[in-house]
Amino acid sequence: MVIAVLRERAAGETRVSATPETVKKLIALGASVTVEAGAGLAASFADADYAAAGARIAQSDAAAGADIVFGVQGPDADLLAGAKPGAWIVAGHDPFAQRPRVAAYAAAGFEALAMEFMPRITRAQSMDILSSQANLSGYKAVLIAANLYGRAFPMMMTAAGTVSAAKVFVMGVGVAGLQAIATARRLGGQVSATDVRSATREQIQSLGAKPIFVESVKGIEGEGAGGYATEMSAEYQTAQAELVSSHIAKQDIVITTALIPGRAAPRLITDAQIATMKPGSVIYDLAVAQGGNVEGSVPDQVVERHGVKIVGYSNTPAQLPADTSALYSRNLYNFVAAFWDKDTGRPVLDDEIGTAIRLTQGGKVVHERLTQ
């Protein structure tokens, strides 16, 4: 049973899908692990560390003979030459945007497993790549915004006078939003937050932040489908826009985190609203790669509009490659270990999770969200 770990080719991708720690654990299960030379360098993991953990280092054709191929982002099909028929391609596949690549996997006879489709159920929590990566993304977003902000974060009382605390507004209280709240609070910010899900009010308060909610129109009482928010009614969107407009003008830093799986990111902040903010304010758009929550945001650039700096990395987790790789690789190990069959010496998926994450099988695209 051979697991191959490929070097990432996507521009700006610094993460790796296995670390020396998880390689050692995979070998302990009974697998053999091949790591492509240089796969972990951008995340500060040397080839020698992988070799010391028991991996074989491949200079070329790393996927040759592989039963399972690991990736952070789905590899192009030509990098899978020599992988066994029916090999699992375990990665974040971005299947809605990468349909031709998914079709190429099917044509080549591979079984593509999209880890971002992992159902949000209790037994799959340790396999959830979206949560593990979003956690650190929310943290990094606040640090980047703080670095761009031309003032101090905490309130400071000095002999020369008082420095006011930065006012931070977090829009979207999922995993990334909660970590953004916690990080901004630790830095000494005065934090408020909003979400379409009414159930997040207590979470916001538990972190010491002020909840800002539309009261006149009902939102989602609990979680949306699969633990995500869903698109709201036009009436709610109008009420939310009015609420945000009055609140955002008073803020120094805004972090937006709203995403709807398989859809363009919802627009939360318009140019007119940006114009009401104080010069020197900062907005970090965590959804910039999916179209952006903020009008005028551009991936991987700092844009200034009306004196406000707008920033968003298309791959925020890649800004913290050592830690995000460590968490991501544990997600993949936990996935393989949970389904490991000692009798056959390989993982065997059950129907619930298999159906949820399997994109291709038997030469066909089989996931219902891609075949409708």
C-alpha cells in the first residue's frame, strides 16, 4: 500500500499534504510513503526529515505505483503518471472551479476524493480541512490587518495621553470569524461581530465581543446546510445592509469571512459603505478568491479606496505554511486511519463519508453536485 505525497505546483501554494510526523504515523499503520523531493521545503520540512521518518524520496515520477496520492490542491492529471488504476487522489479539489481536472481524473480511472466536501458530523471533525485551515486564516487575517493599520490595537494610557483601542468588526462568525474575534480581542481591540445565523450570538458574546444583529427580520435560527450559512432573503439582505452601513462607519478594521459553498461569495460591503469609513481604516476580505465580500477587493493586492486599505490573499492559509501544513496533514492522516482495514492493509470507505466526498469512480464523475 503506497501513499505518494506530491510537491504543490499551484502559484503561491506553500503548504504540503504530509509532514514527517504524519509520515511516521502512516508507516505505523502499514503503508509505504513516497515523498516528492522538495515537497515540504516551503513549509520548512526538509527532505532529510521525511527520510528520517521512513519515507522514500522521489526525484521524479513520485506517483508511480501509488495506491493513494495526497495533495493540498488537486494535482493535474499528468502528474499522476504511473499511479495504480483506481488510485485515490485525496486533496482539496475545488471541484466547481476545476471541473475539467475532475473529468481528467475520471478519464484516467482515478477515484478523486474531495476533502472539502467532508460532512460536518461528529466523527469527521478531525478530518475537516476547511475548519483546520479557516482557524489559522482568521488569525492571520487580523495580524495582516493590524500590520497595515497605522495605529496601535490596544488602549494605552500614557503620560502624553490616551491611545484609543482599535474598533474591529467581524462579518461572518464561522470558524475563521470566531478565531478572528478571539485574536482581535487578545490584541486589545474593541470587537463586534455579525452573522446571518442567530445561533452565533452566544458564541460572539462568549468571546467578549458585541453581537450586531438584524432584529427586524428573522435570520437563520440554527446552522445552514452542512454547518454553513445559506443565502438569505432579499428583505434580510436589505436590512443587513442598512445595519452594516450605520455600524461600519465607526470601525477601524473589518474582517469579512462569508462564503457559500459552490457559489460566489456574497457581497457584504459596497463602495458607498467603504466611503463612510475613516481614512486609514483597513478591510481584510477572506473571501477574495471566491469573488470577494468587499466591492473592489483584488486578490493578493492592497487596494486603497476612499482612504481605506482593502486586502485579501487568495490563499491565506499559505501565509502560515508550517502550522497549516501540520493541521492539514493530520486531517489526511485521521481520514486514512479512521478507515484503515488491518485485514486488507488499506483504507475502506463507508457509504456515508464515501458518498459525500467521492467525485469520480469507475471512469465517471459520480458526485451528485457535479452531475446535476
